[in-house]
Amino acid sequence: MYKLDVAEAKTIVGGEEKCWVSTYSNDGKGNCVRKVVCHSVDKHGNPVGSEYIKSTYSESCPVTGRPVTYPKP
């Protein structure tokens, strides 16, 4: 009997997710908060449901002098 691995099973029945990183906030002083946003997809790669924030993290970014907070999805 052939055994499916998890990645192959998700491809067949859906349940995979696509993720990307976007900026959540920038204090203008070189500190940014990035968010990892994900969206579930079906077996054909089409989006299913709503996107959601999987995690956030801080990192350095260029000093702009202008603080910015981006809207939540």
C-alpha cells in the first residue's frame, strides 16, 4: 500500500497555506514590526477563507523620521 506524506495529502485535499511578510509598523527611528500573514488555499492553490496574522517580529529598518502604522488586514 502506498503511503502519502503530509505535504502530498495537503496538495490532494487542500489545507495548505501561502504566507508572506509585510510591515505592521515603523516608528521612524529604525525599528519596524513585521507580520507574517497567511491565507489557506485549496488543492488548486485558490484562497479559502480569510487571511490571518500567523506571527509578528521586530527588526531594524531605515530611519525615516516618519512613524507609520499600517492597517490590519
